[in-house]
Amino acid sequence: MSALTLLPWQADRLCDALASLTSAGALIHGAPGSGQLNLALNLAKAWLCEAHDAKAAHQPACGQCASCHLVDAGTHPDLMVVLPETLWPELGWSHLDDDSDKADKGEGKKRKPSQEIKVEAIRQVVTFSQSTVSRGRAKVVVIHPAERMNMVSSNTLLKTLEEPPGQVRFVLSAGSLEDVLPTVRSRCQAWHLPLPQTDEVLPWLQAQASGLGAPEAALLLKAAGGSPQAALGLLTLGWDASGWARWPRDLKDGLLGQCAGWPTAALVEAFQKLAHDLGCVAVQAPPRYFPAEALPRSADLARVTAWAQELRKAMRHAEHPWNAALKAESLLFQARRAMAR
């Protein structure tokens, strides 16, 4: 699914954002997987659209004018999109990585894509914002996710974000507002993107995977914490409803079950969801991610809480080049210890 695709439930939200966001700097925030990048790109497309008057540009893009076609192709001269290198495939614009190796001093060596938005990229933003508008409408910079800017990158952006030159507009997207540096937050107009309702998402999820029935789609969305794009990510990993419901029992039997072979970060996240729900059951609260009948009732709250703390530490280093099999075995051992009677 292209990040330029406006998700079905976002049409009204896009109109609300176009009517509400009047500052030169906008900060869209919401739960991860809410579709912030999709909305941010469609905001930029609407601001650049040449089919309606700029003074009344509170309408979505027409999708037919030359400007819209250039945005779709990723070649609009007045649009700059800044993502961490690890997210470039999400956008699907291959030209983004044309100069990536040239920027690296070890040009002949294969380097690991960065998870951060580097200061070099923000310096290019500053240069871009100071250049003349090419098509006479505006210049737009999209930065996603804003929390991936480190301190140096953020400080490099501040002056331009506070006083954007000419017709430049910024749209930053993020998860929690608290994850964005206060100096960046204070220079933007914040706009919250809520998670969609279940009935808005289920038909879309079913359309993404042939043979996915409504009950399975509902359980998938529950497993993803209500996040549509996280649910799509689980499908990509090979998630299935019966395997998810059986997973806690598999773990007690010493098996990774359907999560075997998942990347370390995804595996740790799955364990975090289980720890959360076991803690809920221990205090007689409803679980969030798993069917209630799939969870053991005998988990000790103190052990589960200690396990959750171990998992938070593990998540901070999940992208480290561990031996995947050994790391998975270690995580499985921790899970069995936490779930033991």
C-alpha cells in the first residue's frame, strides 16, 4: 500500500485538517499506525494542487492536475519528503536513495540504513526552503516521524521552522507529542489524528487479504491494538487468528508458535502485548490484545511486571544485530519464567 494512498476513513479527517491547520508549521500526532504519513502527504498534495484557488485551498487535491501527477510520481519540485532511511520503502519513491551511498564516507561499503533523521537531511531542508517556488503555489516539507530527529537535527531545523521563508509550509508527523522535542512542538500547530473506529477499518482489512473474514479481521485489529497499519504489518509477518489465540499456550509448552522467525523488534512487541494482557488478567481487568479465553489465569503480577520491565530494555536494543535464533530463545525463556505458576 502506497503512503500516498488516502486511507478510507481519512477523507473527513483530511478536510478537518485542511480547515484547521493555518500555521506554516503543522504537527500531526496520534497513535503509531494511525496513518500520519498518509494524511501528511495528502495535506501537502492539497496545498500544492493547482485546480483550486490558493486562498480557498481547504479542499482535498483534485488528483488530476499537473501538480497532483508530479506529487504521485514523487518528482514535484516544491515538495520535499524527509524519512529515516529504514522507511524509504514505505513511500516507494526509489529516487530517495539515489545519493545515499555518496553521502557515506565508506562509499564502497554496504552500510545499515539509519533509523534516525540525520542532520544532513535537515540541512537539505533548510536549503530547499530558501530556494524559489518552482510552480507558483507553495513549497511543502513533510518530515516523518518527527521524533526520529535527534537533538542536532532538531536544532538545525528550529530557525527555519520558526520563521519559514516565503511560501514554505511544514507538516511534521509523530506518535506521541511527548516524544517530540519541546522546542520543535512549540513552533508548530498541533493536530491530533485519532485511531479510526473498528467498523471503519474492518472492510479495509478484509480487502487487504483475500479470505480474511470479519471475525478474523476483528481479532487482527485487536492484536494490533486498534492500529490499522500495525494490523497490516502483522498480516505481512504471517499472522493468523488461530495461531494468535494459541500463542500463550505454545509459549508455556516451550514453542514460539506463529511468531517463530519474526524480526526481533516484532517478537519483543508481541511479548510486550502478552505481558500487558497477563497483567490485566491478574488484576481482573479486560485484556487488550488477546482473547480473554486464550490467557492463563494463574500468572503472578509481580513476575509479569518484572518481565515487562525486561522487555522494555530489550526493545531499546531490538535493532542490534543479535543472533536472531539465540535472542528468540532468550526471550522465550523469559516468557516461560514469567508465566510459570
